[in-house]
Amino acid sequence: MPAGRLRRPFAPARRPAYAKGVTGHRSDPTILWQPSAEAVASAAVTAFGRQVEERAGRPLPTYDDLWRWSVQDLPGFWGAVWDLADPPGAVRGDPVLDRAAMPGARWFPGSRLNYAASALAHPAGARALVALAEARDPVTVTYGELAQQVGAAAAGLRRLGVGPGDRVAAYLPNGSEAVVAMLAVASLGAVWSAAAPETGPAAALDRFGQIDPVVLLATDGYRYGGRDFDRRDQGAAIAAGLPSLRAVVRVPHLGAGRPAGAPGPPAGTDGRAGVPTVGWGELCAEPAAPVFEPVAFDHPLWILYSSGTTGAPKPIVHGHGGMLLEQAKYLRLHVDLRPSDVFFWFTTTGWMMWNFVVGGLLVGSTIVLYDGSPVHPGPEALWAMAAEQQITVFGTSAPFLMAQRRSGLDPASGHDLSAVRMVGSTGAPLPPEGFDWVYQHVGRDLLLGSISGGTDVCTAFVGSCPVLPVYRGEIQCRALGAAVAVYDEAGRAVVGQVGELVITRPMPCMPVGLWGDPDMARYRASYFDTYPGVWRHGDWAELTERGSLVIAGRSDSTLNRGGVRMGTAEFYRLLETVDGVDDALVVDTTGAEVEGRLILFVVPAPGRELDDGLGEAIRQAIRRELSPRHLPDRLVAVADVPRTLSGKKVEVPVKRLLTGTPAERALTPGALENPEAVDALLTAYREAEAPERS
């Protein structure tokens, strides 16, 4: 670009108005927020775009231009991201990308680095984390203190025999100890894997039992909604089921915050016969500076797990280099996260968003951890915390935001939320009404970042961007470096209609593999069976002509009625507008060769019943706003909707149960947040069906 020429960098490109059509999402092109010219000019993604124009060999004046270059020139883009992340002590090998095939792409061969080194490479006096919990007093840790604690914990793990490649399992709440332990494990080149303490022993063993951990870190319990939950016996049961263990580390949580003289939880047991058991304090007793084991770019960093609702959870392995570059890219460029930011996302240690939050340390920001109920001691507890901690990036789930909306809450009226510049939403599609609520009752001048990705990649490949407008009900963009497309049934890329969300080119954050899958057979079957060489994510989505996206639901739970397909998210979006409906689950029992029935399970709002009036209101709304073919064959009242441990509605397992799959094959109760809701739902369904059969 000629010197002195002025332009507004990454101004949204002019695009034709989106034409509504029967094949696509009923798009509402209303702009709810637009960044100022000053905000666009100062955004990190703007500076990045200017820096890479020489590499690209052409101007990149809009975000769309930058995105297209990022997925066309993978070595150029990811080489620039390496420079952006600037991992301390790393040795960069060449080439950036050895082969671009999927699966099997090899990134930065010959490189050596360590994720933990980047997470701790910040001024010692800066705040690294604030840990809040119902059960304990607030804990603030600086980067210098965090480095000391990581060094001491790593030394303790080393004394227990932990070395590169060993797996360390954690059954811990979302506190400072979990972050210290994870970074200590990473610094050793060992492999981290966690389950939240709400997880039952059977479900935890379904996960940890696949990876043969050598050490288990287990909490004594947690507090949720004002109630203490002792988990010592559960930790002991997990330890007893892991013959690979060399040691168990007890990590206090309930005991650490209990007032003097207050009764503790009932007596329990921990450890197992023949396995040494040490306390957290003993593990970290000897001061030591952190030492970072240089590992290969694809050396395993952590193992995450698929939901496991219909079988053994997939143990998904992510590498040091892939996670370091992806988190640095997304958080710096898409969230515009900086050292001055205070970054929070409501999560447990068992959800990938916990790993995403810890990634805030790569940027040098302050991360906020919270363990407890999001609505205790009152429904606006998280907003009060946001005000008190001056949180700038506040992340949560779409179900939480919609529940706050249904409750008629107005957080901005009672709390100073002026520091919040971004609200993040994930876990499920956020309906347009959720967008409205955030801008009306949280803040008008903020970026609402609805994002979608998954445990499989431990990031969002469609999400937020600080230089683009927010359209009502839509995800802003495809992330840089993510070659996202939408395919129709013939495998052709389409715009303006719903289809399969795919990724057509590799990303460093794609799994290194699945643990215990040496020939990659399970890995290929999970992601590449439908379109060879193309990642099929399992979401049904629409890419609009503006470059924004709408997630319509999981493609394996798509509602196909008489050849008209519709995503479950469309149903839920509509039902949010029906007075008297608190929650819902929709299931189409149609199989490959059988035209089934559409069953709508409805949770009535407090004080309401699923009577003829409410049922007719639901049917009229569906006929009017969706399609007559999608009128439910049966409406069934239930008290609760079953959800996974990460809060997602359980649609496919319920479909399998309704179509005759035995319960032991249809779902894993331990993978559910509320397994009792499944039995109650099936009972309600059988009772609703009984009059027809009599």
C-alpha cells in the first residue's frame, strides 16, 4: 500500500441483502452492534492483517480478504501465527506444514517447545488468576507466584516418577490447584486429563480407564448451591479402578475454606491398597523453579473426551504446539484479549472451555475461575461477580443466557457492568431472542460473541471478531485459518442454505489422534468417513452471504419430515417465544427405512400445564413459523430435559431409546448431568402413549 494512504482497515465488505428462502435460515440482517472506527483501528487483528500483507503479496483490506488468504496459504498464515505467539525458548523447525492431507498433516516438524513456558512468560507482579468458589475464600495469584507453585508441583510429580508421556488424571473442581497442576504436568512433558468432581466414578473410569494414568489428583469435595458434596469415596473408587496408578494426590477443597470448628464432611476413604497417597501440601512442599521439557510440536498436551452418551467417550489427544498456536490466534485476534483484560468463562474442569480459559495465560491476561452454582446465592450471582472483579470478557453458555431471559432479569440495572466489553456464548446455538436480551439487559456497547467449535478441536472455528458487526442471531465469521464450508447432500459447498458443516483444510489444533488408536481407524471413522479428506464436524449449519453463520443443530439429530429437513435449534428458537414453555426436547424417530414420529417433550413454565391451550399455541407457532410437516405427533409434558455434563441436550440417545435400542447401548447415565431425567422422560412418554394402545 502506498505510504500515507488512509483506509479503515478490515471494514466490513458491502454485500447484497440476504434473500430469505425456504431452504435456509430465516435470517434477520439487523445489526445489533458495530465496532467504532477507533476500535477497528486498534484491534490486534487489524495490526496482524497489516503485518502479513507483505507475506500475502497483496493488500488485505477486509476481514474476508484476510480469512481467504489464511486458508489458502496455510504455511504463510500459521508461520505468522507462530511469530505472533513467539513461544519462549522454542526451536522452530521447517517446513511449517510437511503435508496437507487430512488426516495426517504434519505441522512444524523438528520444532521443540512447551505450552507451559508460554503460559508463564509474563511479568512476575502481574495478576495471573483469581479463583472464586462457594466453599472457600478468594485466591489471587500473580504470574511470579504461579511460576513458583508450578515449579514446586512439578518437582513433587517428578518425585512420584512422572516423566514425559506419562498421563496424570485430575478429579478436581475449578480452582487454582487445577491450573497449577495442569501447567506442572505440561512442563514435564506429561499428559493432562481431567474430569469434574460432579462426574460419577463409572463415568470417570470410562474416561481415565482408557489412558492408564500414573497419578490421580482427587479432591475431597465441592460446594454447589450452598450444599457440600463429599467426593472422597468417589475418588477412592476411581483410584481402585485404575491399576496403572503409582500414586494418589489428595487435593483439599471443602476443608480449605471451612471455618474453624465447623463439622467436616462424613468420614471417607481415599487412595487404594498398595498405592502411596500424599497431600497437595506435601506434593508442593519443596520450592523449585519451573523447568520446561522441550517437546515436539505434536507431543500430547492433554486428553479431552467426547460426551460419551452413547458409548465409550473418545479420548481426544491435543498437542502442545497445536493448542499453543490456536489459542494464541483465537484469543489474541478473535477475542482481542490483552494483558490488561480480565477473562472469565463459566465452566468446569471437565469441559473444553476450561482449557480455553487457561489459554488466557498465554496472552498474559488475568483469568477468573469460579467453582459453584451460577445462580447462588441469587440468580444474578455471576453478574455480581463480573462487576466486583471488573471482568472484561465474560463467557457463559447459551442455555444460561436464555434461562436468565426467561426469568426476566435485568443485570445491568443492579450491577456496574461497564467493564464488560465482550459477552461470549457457546454450548448451544443462541437464538435471536438471546441476542436481544444481552443487548437490552447486559450492555448495548459490547461484542456478543456467539461461538461454536468443540472438544474435538478445543477451540471455536466459527465465532467472534472485533472488527465485524454483530447480526441478530448469527455467528460473526469463520475463524482465521479455519477452512469452514457448508456442504449439501451431494457434497457441494453452498451458501444461503442449511447443510453439513465441514473443514476442508487441516488446522494445527486438530487432534494428534485418539488415545489407543494406533492405526487411526477410529479417528478416520469419527471425522472423515462421510467426505474422504474433509473433516465432517456433525453440525448442521448455514453460511450466509454476509459470511456469518447460523448453527441449526447436530446433523445426526436433524428432523427430516417428508423430505423437509430442519435443525433442532430452529425448534428451540421458536419455542423460546411461546409463552408457557420453559424448556423442550424434540426427537424425530424416523430411521433409514422407517417414517417415524416427531415427539416434542415440553417443560411447562412454573405455574403452567401442558393443557389443550398451550398445546394448541405450540402447534400454531410451529405451523406458522416452521412448517406444517413438522407438527409434532405427540406432545409430552416432562419436568426436566436430560443434558450432558457440559449442558447439551441429549437428543440422539433419547431417539435411540424411543426406537427400541437397549438402554445399556443407547446411553451412558454417568455422562449425564441429570440421568434421572431420562427415566422420568421415558415414563412420561409411555404414559402418554398408553391411552392409544388401550
